[in-house]
Amino acid sequence: MNKLKWITLGLTIGIISMLIFLPLVLKVVSWKYGVDFSFIWKQFCNDAKYTSKYLSLACIPNLIWFYIFLNKEKYDIARGIIIATLILVPYSIYVNFL
């Protein structure tokens, strides 16, 4: 049961970091291209080719979390972070080929 608790913690960290980092990615993209944040947000919500690209960029912090917990030998938390990232893969494939 203890192992499941640590995997769930890693899953939660992975999902929350993606949710927090996604608006930051969209804000940086809006600054880079000199457009309004609402335009990039609508592009993310309505255009499938941009949705998967921005979601992939939002997964970058999970690599950092994974590396941190791997070096601390917290393998169950690192496994949860991998699972959180892999949950996004079927959705990205679905959105890309819709």
C-alpha cells in the first residue's frame, strides 16, 4: 500500500505541474510572436495541430521532476511522474489524428 501512495504522489505532481506550466508556455509563445494571450489560448483550444504541440511543451517540467526524484532514488514517485506523462500521449495522438 505504501508503494501505491508514492506512485499516486508522483502522478499528482506530474499532472499538477503540466496544468501549471501550460499557461506559462502559452504566455511565452504569445510574447514570442507578439500576439495576445487570448489568441494563443483560442488557438490551443480550437486547432488540433497546436494543441498537441503546446501540451508536449507543458510536459517538460515532468522531465525535471523525474530527474530529481530519480537522483534521490525515489523510484516510485518517478514512476508516477512517468505515468502522468504517458496519460497525455493517447490524448495527443487522438487530437493529432482527429
